[in-house]
Amino acid sequence: MDSTAPVQSRIDLAVTGMTCAACAARIEKVLNRVPGVQANVNFATETARVDYAPDAATTEALIHAVEKAGYGAHVKNEKSRDTELKEHADAYRREWRRFVIAAMLTAPFVAQMAAMLVGKHDWLPPWLQFVLATPVQFWIGKRFYVGAWHALRGGGANMDVLIALGTSMAYLFSVVVLFGGLQQHLYFEASAMVITLVLLGKLLEMRARAKASSAIEELMRLQPKTATVERDGQRIEINVADLRLDDVFIVRPGDSVPVDGNVLDGDSSVDESLLTGESLPAAKRAGSRVFAGTLNQQGLMRCVATGVGAQTALAAIVRLVEEAQGSKAPIQRLADVISGIFVPVVVVIALMTLAGWWLFAGNFAAGLINAVAVLVIACPCALGLATPTAIMVGSGKGARAGVLIRNAAALEQAGKLTTLIVDKTGTLTQGKPALTDVLALNGAAETQVLAIAASLEQGSRHPLAQAVTAHAREHGITLQTIADFQSVAGKGVTANIAGEPAALGSPAFARELGLALPEADIAQLQRAGKTVVFVAHCGKVHGLIAIADRLRPSTPAAIRELQALGVTPLMLTGDNALTAEAIAREAGVAHWQAGLMPQDKASEVQRLRAGGQTVGMAGDGINDAPALAAADVSFAIGAGADVAIQAADITLMRDDLVSVADAISLSRATLAKIKQNLFSAFFYNVLGMPLAAVGMLNPIIAGAAMALSSVSVVSNALLLKRWKPLNAGRQELGVERNLNTGAL
């Protein structure tokens, strides 16, 4: 790592005052002008994610930059979440009251339009139209003037500018006609109804956006507010926020687990479906892990807290979902560019419309009203909501299905995969190998072989090493002291035992060391799908140990689902060719490579990418980290090593490869919604503005269309809630659950 690289900090700002995508584009541009800052502003979530160099910028400077642009901002944190929810609810109630008042004042205009359909014109006296329209324009519509002023003062233009300009033109023209005694039609109804319809659209949009962002609130509600703990020999109820590490807490039947912990005593079954997507309850007993937000179904459990507050798996999931929802997908770049220049272009088109009708048709009134229609229909809200709302819903659905997506780019890219590289141990297999054979050689006893092997492996966390040490413990083998221990990645280990060199590892490693091996015995064990390691001491091989790792019951179904999605599975393993072939045949994987070092896996990923393939990598071990980092999209099995999860784009909460197919399916469903939304937003504006300019849309219809466009985009994104995991029948496969999300 380059020690001279600038240190980066990250904060999330809650931004207030945004009314359309142009606002988000303006704020993003302003923030990115601050030295050392890289910002992404999300209109749908009303947040700004800012990476900055602390020596070049401060939080106060960032907030000041947003405020100078005419908007509000404050640092978003855990404590502000409830406050923000309350503020959103209050804002919705305020908007509802304004809409009701506007609707009551506008209702006579609607009645007049209905009367015109039956031949009754000028039903409302001109002075009454003025009285009804004025409070709508300047009291109810004050928010548009304020927003427009802030935007223009900050050097930008947004939806408020379009609405304020368009309705003011219609209103002021009508005032001139009324008080000037001119023989022209009044357009008070246009200004009043446009404002009322825009308010209605904003109300519907706020409700739809709240539904789109509900995933985080649903996750937060999983954790109970109180917990029963043991203090000074008594059981008392306290606030969950007051729980500390190593506190002993009680979980009664029907209660939710308050924090992460280990079961001290008690037998029960816990529903973890809302956290992992797994439908069958998980059995819990002494030594089992429990997680905040899961539901205890039966039996009383006494547990010790191992993760509280921000350290719980639930809190980690919430953070990942927030990161995904606050990030931007690459497909959104075009919409961002257009949103940044959209409003000025629309104003120019409106002026050209007015000039064209006035100069060439000699009809100033028609030109004015058509220009108003252009301004009103061209709001870029739908464009700004098209991508982030789909990302919000998609990432939330993924979290509920046990698929945690780190960012929007990963969500988009997963659907484009053509090749998925999978590790063998812990990915295709259960990752819980067991020792099956001990073959003593050269006069050594089986217990001696086991003692040497377990002594060499006693400090390792590798699944194969743990299988050896577990077998030795079961048979009461006494471990010996080792010295000068060395681990050779992907090959084996060496050390000194009782002053003599000892070694353990793959047959290839033994050959490198010049040790003679019984090749026929090795081949026979490998053809049975077993991994063989040699054990040597004092310069000769003392024996062979065979270890078998059973295939996950769900793996063949997962491979079939991936192939049905058009994704080619490729197994890369450090194991020998005979064992790899046996596992691949049983799993249904047609393409595989064996005997690979960790760097070889990464090189294969890079080779496939250079050949035009979009490559995903699924693994759970430390050896997988280089390949995970090199892949276009990386998937980490939830029970894997910390380093694998930190390197991964998508974390699978279950030890189940079928979840990769779920992630790909969800990505494609989300990407389809994004494309539909972008197409409808572009089509709406491309079609709407010319129709308004040539007089085929009056401002009222334009206002209604503008309001409905944003609602339709968000509603279309909400259809993603219908998405179901491909592995909904997972429980029928008898998959063993081994939840271990603490690595998050």
C-alpha cells in the first residue's frame, strides 16, 4: 500500500429541499467542486454520499456548500434515523393539508370545465376566478417560488423554476386581461390546477418512495426495544441500547433476540427467515449462535451477548443495504448528465414556442399557453427517480432473501454475468470435511501419523486442518510441541518436531520435497473424491490421510439454475485432478481446473475477462480473496472468512450456492425495471414537449401528465416487490443451515 496516498473519510448527508433530479445534479456538482471531494447525490433517498480528504475539506465546509446552493443538509447517523422518519411523516401531513386546501379552491374550476362540455361557458365570474386562483398561486404555491429562488441564487435551475415560471405566466397574463379589460380568455384555471396537480403528484410520489425505502425500516423493526438480563442474581428488563458485551440475557418463547450472542443453556428453534430468507427454523442449543432480530419459537434460552449496537449482524445488514441504496448504478450516468442541463434547455424551448406562435401565427395568447404547457410537462422528476427507486427496492428485496448487495454497480453487473467461477471447498461442498482414512507407511503406527499431522495443523483454521485436529481430539491423541513452523500457500506446512523435520501437505508438495509416495494408493483414494495429504517425519513419509468433504445437497440444483440463466459454472480448486473430477461430476459442473494456487485463480479470472467474458467469483476462503477482488462481481458465502466477505461485492447470508442464482435473477429483474423506467421517462419528455409546443396539450393536461410520470416510475419500481427467490423450495432440499453472519 502506498503510504503517501491521501486518507479518505466518508460521510452521508441528509439533504433537504430537493424537488427533482436537477436539484440532485446541482448539489452533486457543487460538492464535487470542493477540493478533495467525490460526492454522489441520490434524489430518491435524499442523501449525499461524500468521500473527502480531511486535510482538504471538513464536514462543516460540505454542509455550507450545500446550503450555499440553496438546500439544507445535516450529517446522517443512527440517532437521526427516527428524527428523519418523524420529519418525513410531518412533511407528508403538511403537504396533504396544502393539497386539500388547493383542491377545494380549484374545485370550482373543475366544475366550470365540466359545464363547458355541455355548452355553458364563463360559468365562473372573472373576479371569482381571480379570488380563487390567487391564494393557490402565492400561498399554496409559495414553495415553488422559494425553491426557484434558492436554485437560481445557487446558480442552478430545477423543477420549481419550471413550475413557478409556467404558472406565473398563465396567472399574470390572466390578471392583465382581467384588469386591462382585454378581450382574451382567462387562464386562472390553468395556473391553479397545475399547482394542485403537482401537489397531488408529489403526495403520491412521497408515498411510493416511502414504500420503496421501507426495507431498512422493516429490518430495524426486527430488533426489540427491551431485553431481559441477569444483573446481581436478578432478572431485570432494560433498554436494548443499554446492553453490553458479555451481558447474560434471557430469550423467552415468542420473543425476538435482542442482540447477537451465544447460547449458554436451553434448547429451542429460532425463525431466522426475516434475516436470512431461510424459511425453516434453525435449531439452537448450548454453544449455538443467535442473532438480533430473529424470533425464538419455543423453549427458553439463556445467552451471553457477543455483539451489541452497531456490532450486530442486523446492524451490518442495515449498513450494507443503506450503502447499496445510496450508491449509483453506471446506467444512471446518462440520466445524470441530462438532468444537469435539462431545465435551461426546457426554458429555451418554451421561449422558442412563445416566439414561434407570436411571430409566425400572430397569436400571443396561444404561444403563451403552449409555452406554459412546455414548462409544466418537462419536469425531470421521472428521469431522476427511474434508477434509484429500482435500486432501493431491489437491494431491499435482496436483503430479505439473504443476498446483501454492497453497491448499485454490483447489482447491475451481476445480471450480465456469463461465467461464474466457484471454489470447491466450502462453496460446492459443505466446507466441513471429515477424516475418512489413515494409511500408515514405513512401519509407523496410525496413532503416530495422527499425532504428527495434528501437531502440525494445531494452529490452522483451514477446514482440512480442522478435520485432522478434530479426529485427533476424538481419539485422545496428545499433540507435540513444534518449532520453526512454516506454511507454504496452497501446498502444505513444515516444522520441527522433537528436533527433526516434519511436513504435511499435498502429494505434489511431497514430490517437491523429494519424498517417495505410494502413487497407486493415492490415486485410489482420489478417485473416490477424497483429498489426500501426506505426513512425513525424519525425512520419510509416515502415512497418508484421506479427507472427504460432502457436496452440499443444494449444489446440483444451483448449478442447473445457473446454467438455465445462461451462466457457465467453472470450478477452480487447489485440490488434485482426480478429486476435482469426482466432485465436478457429482455437482454437474462441466468445466473445471485443479491444482491451482490462489494467484492462479486470479489469473484465470483476468484471462476470461480479457476474452470478453463477464466473470463472477463465488468463494468463502482466504485463498479466494485474490480471485474475488479480480472478478467483475464477487460473491462471498456468509459463513466464510472475514477477508473473503470484505473483498466481495455481494454477500450470501446462507451457505448455499443457490443464492448466487437468486442474486443474478434479482439483478436482471432490477435492471429490467431500470430500463423500463428510463425508457418511459425519456419517451414521456421526448413526446410530451413537442406535443405541448404545437398546442396539442394544454397546461392542465400537461400538469396531470407530469404528476403521473413520477408516480408511474416509482410504482413500476415497486413491482419488484413481487420478485421471488428462485430457491424458494430450498427447505425441501434438506440444506443444513450454518448461519454465521458475524463475519460481517
